[in-house]
Amino acid sequence: MLKKREWKIKSDGKENFSEIQKISEKLGIKSLTARLLYNRGYTTAEAAEEFIRNDNINFHDSFLLADMDKAVERILAAVNANEKIVIYGDYDVDGVTSVSILYLYLKEKGADVSYYIPSRTGEGYGINPSAIESLAQKETKLLITVDTGITAVDETEYAKSLGLDVLITDHHECQSELPKACAIVNPRRHDCGYPFKELAGVGVVFKLLCSLEYTYCKRNNSDEDWLKKICDTYGDIVAIGTVADVMPLVDENRLIVSRGLKLIETTNRLGIEALLELSGAVSNNKNAPPKKRRITSTLISYVIAPRINAAGRISDATRAVELFLSETQNEAKIIAEELCDTNRMRQAEENKIMEQAYEKIRKEHDFENDKVIVLAEDNWHNGAIGIVASRITEKYNLPSVLISFNGNVSKGSGRSIKGLNLVDALGHCSDLLIKYGGHELAAGLSIERDKLPEFKKKINEYAAEHLKPENMVTRIDIDAEIDENDITLENAEELFMLEPFGVSNPVPVFSMKDAYISEAIAIGSNRHTKLVLKKGNKIINALYFGKNPAELNLFAGETVDLVFNLDVNEYMNNKSVQLTLRDVMPGEKTRKIREMKKAKYAEIKAGRVIEPCEKIVPSREDFVNVYYAIQREIRQGNDNISVYMLERLLGNMSYEKIRFIIDILKETKVFLIEEKDGVEDEYIFKMSLLKTKINLERSSILKWLKNQVAKA
């Protein structure tokens, strides 16, 4: 299955040149930054300045959230009566941060409060009856859910029957029936008039803290700036949860994260400080003052969040809460080290499942008829299948659902693409599911084993009806096409003023055409690629993460078109500009050369006479050279080999000859060969298990080729 890609450039800026220059001159910023702002809708200097300074964003009144007044009164009553309060949270970063800030706040108010996070592997997502029973036995009176609970209709009734009041805070999609809780605070409630619906779970809890603190100040006749206190005390943790849950960084979220990032840069929270140090985000050189990196939303997404998330995925999410609650440096360091180790275990587990999943896709999935990839296996780790589903969806641009069975019990995790609301799709299949819930693009589910075939059929019928052809194309939105003169350290550093980046305010994406590849180097144990590029008189370093040079199928001496982020590389106190590549394609010159080679091969295959001087017919030595070149790559762990790669490895053998040799090797089963995802020039090679010697001279393709050579 070849993922279709489309690069869409917003504007070249030429038709709006004068307006862009006005923004540049009035704000004293580079033309490239002004062009970005203009292309993103900030078309005047005033609008651009407001966006940069966040002057146009204010916090909304938290009491506009439905049931907020009820939630505040019930919590205050519990605190005043010294009732046992338990915070029940989810095991991801959003849930962990939600638990942490509510626990810290209530503890500071003198509440009898504790928290409970279910085990992902043992209990699964959401509120479960056994946990309710256990909490009731401990004389819990008030159960407050954070980042979960909105679909817990039966569980809420059960808790009430055992004498617990349930107060729900959540941000997930609501189903038609809401639980009968004492209060439900969720901006996505259909009857909620709150003007901003995109708060993370921790954002909803942040609004609850604002309401509580406002009420405390009002009743105590305090003139303290209650909003500033909540922002300064908890803003760092709220920012981490908001970014990690991939919420749109607009409106309140932009303000929350902007303030939170600044707090993290100067953090006194021991847990965050330890995690930053152990993850390499700050210097741990004892002979020099600590040097903090600039804290960005990207740093949270790729460094901080995965380590916090790993606890809930692989071990125990309460350890991540304990990190935020740490009161000594030693305690914080021990937990941070543990989270870093757990994250490495999580990566290894994901890689193992990923290999198995790709193999199952090759063998089982019908790309012609099924638009949702559904995979199931016994004992896949529940904490890893969600991230693997994300990678599969990104690779194939198709929704995916991965299900892990343990006996007849299952946990499933799905990811979707724009155009297919995954919660709605699962709702269509609800008669087959034990439970489900989540967001438009990410959801969880549970299903019995014998219902799996019908589920696969039914969800694909739904997808066939709702997914349009345009949804099947991966579109990369490009802010601007630039040339080598724009690739400067000054331009890269100035882009930081547009932070925080995230959904609805993405990291700026640029493109450049026809850069010459001087070197293509495998780095990071052959998992990534470094390209040394030349454009004009400039040498440019570029990194492509997640693909090695063979997978990119581009080589030194060729030209390339690039889509990239403009980044600052800091090493040994030296800064330089570098490109982080998002996508690459052969440049125009390379495309033309490759098309000529393919056309020549196609002509011969269609019956054109071969001139003897073309030397197309392979000799025994040619077969031997190709065989050993492929064998070496397979033994080095690379079974993904293109014709162009073999051209490089073999030196003086033509494209057409190599293509015919591959055809003959496939025909005679010397190797087991599959075209890679429908790409004409790339193949997956596997060693054949045939034990008898193969006579290539018996190949019908080879005999036909020899007959096509013109007679002297």
C-alpha cells in the first residue's frame, strides 16, 4: 500500500510582499517570520504583535462550565467535614498531571485526600467495580474522577449504592447518556455553554482549582490574586499535561502552555528538575552552573511526556504522580531514573510489537477493500499497542486498531485519520464491544475474541461509507518555500517567538527544491539518516529521524526536494542551524534520470529488440554479484532493498539489467521477493529455504531476454 502524499504550500508571499514587509519593519522581525505570521492569518502588524505577546487571550470565567458551582460546593463540604476524598485518574500524562495538581491543592487546603490510578494491564481504562469496592471499604465518601469517568454510567450507580458520591471531571466525548453524578464538569457536555471546548483533562482540573480558589478568597474576604496564584503554582504541570495530550494550542491552551513553559525554565519543582537533568535537557556538569535548554512544547512532547507516560504504560502510573509530589532531591532523582529506565523498556516493547504488526499487515490486510487496519495478537503489551497503532496510522494513512488478547479478555487501542471519527465508528460497532471511549482520533476498546471477525467487517463497512478519497491522501501543509539564503541561525532562533507550537499552531514547515546530496550517512544504529546537502554555495546539515538511507532510497550524487523544520543545533556551547526533515522526494534532475531508466526497462519488457552494445542480458557473474550484494544486506538486518541501492553497491551495472535479474531471481525463487508497499523499484527480500541447486538458465525470463538480442 503506497501512502499518497501531497505537499501544499500556503503562499509564496509575492502577491502580499508589501504587507509582509510592513509587519517585518514595524515589529523589527525577519522577513521570513513576518511571512509566516501573514500566512497564518495575522495579516497586520497589530494582529501579529498580539499573537506573539498573547495579548488577545484571556482566561474564561471557570463558572461558565456546567456544574462547576455544584462541584465547588461538594468539594468544600467534603474538606470542611474532613470526609475521605479519593482522586481517581487515568494512567496517561494527562491523567497523571490532573491527579497531581488536584491532590497538591486539596492537601494544601487540609483535606483528607488520596489518589487511585488503575493498572493499565490489570484493570484497564476507566472506573472499575473492584476499585470502587476497595475504596468504599476504606470509608471513602467523595470520589473525584479526572480525565476519565464521562462514560461510567453503571459504575457511578454502583459507587452510589455503596455510599460514595461521584464527582466527574473529564474532557472526552460524551455519549447520549451521562452518569448520574453529583456534578459533571466537562466542556464537551452538550448542555455546557463554556466557550472553549478543547481543554485537556488537566485543563478542566485547572479550571476547577481556579473556581475553588476564587471561592475560598471570596468567603475569606481575601484580596489575593487567586488566578495568579493558581497559574504560578500549578502552571508547569498543567502545561505538560496539555501538550502531552495533543490539544490545540489556541485560546486558553496557548495561554496555559505559554505561561507553563516559562515556569518550567525556572522550575523549583524537584521532580521536573530531576527529569530534565536525567533526560539530558539540562546540563548535569557539577563543575559548571546548570545550563537549561530553552523549554519548548517539542521538548515536552518528545522528552518529558514519554518518560511520564512510560510509567502508566509499562509499570505503575502512581510513580509519575510521586515524581511531581517529590519533596527531596534524592527522592526525585530516584523516581526520575526509574522513569527513564521504564521508558527504555517501553521503546523495546514497542519495537518488538511493531515488527510483528508489519508482518501481519503484509500477510493479512486487504488494502483494496479494508480501510481500517485491524490486528489482534495474544499478549501484546497493553501499554505499547496505542503507540504502535499511531505509527501504523502514520505510515499507511489509514485508521488502525490493535487488540491484545489474554484468554478471551482483550484490550484494544485505535488511532484514526481526519475524516473518520473513531468514537463514532466504534459506536457503530457498540453491540460487539464490551466497552469503548476516547476522542475523534484516538480511542480504546474491549471485545471478546469470537466477536473480532464481525467487528473487523462492521468497522470497515462504516469506514467505506464515511472515508472519502481525499481523506486517504497525506497532505503536508508547508508554510513557505525558501532557498538556501533563508537557512540561517538568526531565522531559526527567531521562530521561537511563535511558541508554543502544537495542534492549531504547528511548528513552521518549509520546503526547498533540488538540493544536491553530498553524503547520506546512517546514524543512531542505522535507525536515522544524516544528509549533508549542497545548495548554491551553502553546505547544509539535515537529519531524518526514523528512516535510514536505504529506506529513504536517496543517495549521494542525487538531487532531492525537502520538507523540513528549521532548527537550532546546540553542541559544546556552539550553535548552528540544521534541518529536521519531515519528508523527502527525488529532485527534478533525479526524477528525470529515474524515469528514463524505468522507461527503457518498460520498452524492453514490452518487446523492444535489445542491441548487443546495451549489455542487458545478465551473465553468471552478474547473478553472483547481485546475489551476494542482497545476501550481505539481509545479514546486516536490511531486507528493504531498492534497485537504486543495488546500482550503488554494484558500481557499473545498469538499472535495466538489475531489474531483470530481480525478476529472474523472483521467478526461480532464489529469494522470496515482494514489492515494498506497491512501490515499483523497492523490494522486501527474504532468503529462500530451497535446498536444491537452481539452474538459472531454465528461467523463462532469461531465455526470452536472450532471444530479444538483435542478431549480428
